[in-house]
Amino acid sequence: MAKIAIMSDIHSNTEALAAVLQKCSDLGIEQFVLLGDIVGYNAEPVQCIQAVKSLNVIGRVRGNHDEYAGNAEKGIEGFNENAQRAVLWTAEQLSDEDKKYLMEAPYRLNLPKYGMTLVHATLDSPGNWGYIFDSHHAQDNFNYQYTQVGFCGHSHYPIAFEKKNVIFGGKNIEELVEWRSISLPDTANFDEESSVTVDIKPDRKYLFNVGSIGQPRNRDPRSSFAVYDPEGGKVTRYCIPYDIAGAQEKILLAGLPQRLAERLANGS
């Protein structure tokens, strides 16, 4: 069974997406999963939609920015001023066909053939756009995860959890600290690629937040995505540098808030 690229939160950033797709090409990956938020924040939503449409996407789910940009008339809830401005600007750039493409994706999706579940936010209430930040949140989601492996995005912060079958007490959900450790400033050179791999053990369940391609917020400005190897039983997260200055210039030329450009450089 072929390896699969798991991509989330592209957020209209063609420079970041191009770098990730080049890495996928180098790795020989030809199957893709999209965890939502193709659009939002950055300056090239149409180009990003066109790019992902050209891929062999075996599963995708809807993100909150996808939903609001695809149906801006419904109203926008839970966004700060900069995010609202970006959503409304994005909606103006999209054709009816683009909006239909964004809105036809489900909130969550099971792919039993690959043993994985997809969601943008949370499995327990995917359309409410909650976040998974700790073991407590992970527990709520594992209750709704019926496959061995689950993937999510939304927070722009890579985090992973392992659920053990504990019979005689003890903690049954542990955060896999190594999943996020490569993104800490004192352990990573942001001008270079880096990766970390988790082995999938047969008697356990896993939930991975793969981080963001187009707007990382974990103090690591590099694009983050994952590769799932169902046959080999491995999930690898890659951090890829990209042309941040180019993406920033396009944001400013589009008249989007300056803060959206500035935050790309420091991964905030």
C-alpha cells in the first residue's frame, strides 16, 4: 500500500504548498489527504484550490475557513478582525465553482481501507471547530475514532497522542513529545528540513495533528505536514522551509492585514 501525504491548513499560501509538493515528489508520494482550510489568511486562494485539485486526493474534509469563505453570506463567528478581513477578501476572489468545491467536503471522514479517520477540528463535534490541545481533549476524540490512526489540523500546532489498552490502572493516553520536539527553536535549524517518525504499534490507537502548511503557529515558520505509511506502520512529520518573503509580499500587495504577513516569519 502506497504512502500518503497528510496536509492541513494550507491557507492560500502557494509558496509553502509548492515546497511541500516538491518534497512529496522527491519522496515519490502520489496519494494525498487534505484536512481542511485550503484557503484563508494568505493571498492566493484560487491558486491553492487549483493546485490541490490536480492531486490524487483520496480523502478530504472541510475546514472552518473553507466553510466561511464558501458561504460568507451566512456570517462569520469566532474570528478575530484580521481573520474576518481575510475570509471576506477570500470569498470575493472565489468563483461559484471554487466555493462549491470547498463546501462539498464533509466535516469528518473514515477511510477504513487505510485504517484512518480524518477531521479538521475534533471528532466529537467537528462542525463546532473546537481544538485538541491535551490528553483530556484527545480522550474525547478517541471515543469517536474507530480506526487505529486519526489525523486532524485546525490549531496549526503539531501534537500527537497514543492510546494504550490499560487494564490494571495507569494513564492510557500519552502525548508523543517527539512529534513536536523538532519544532522548538533550540532544537531546529529553520533553514533546513527536518523530520520525526512514529512507529504505529498494533495494539494502540494514535491521533496526530500534522501542523500547518501555510501558517504555522508553533514558533517554527517552516511548513509542516505528515506522511503516513500504512503498510510500514509509520507516520513521519516533515518540516520544510519555503519562500516566506514571497508569501509576505503577496499578502501586502493584496491589501490584507500586515500582521498576517509578519507572523509567517516567526511561526506565530
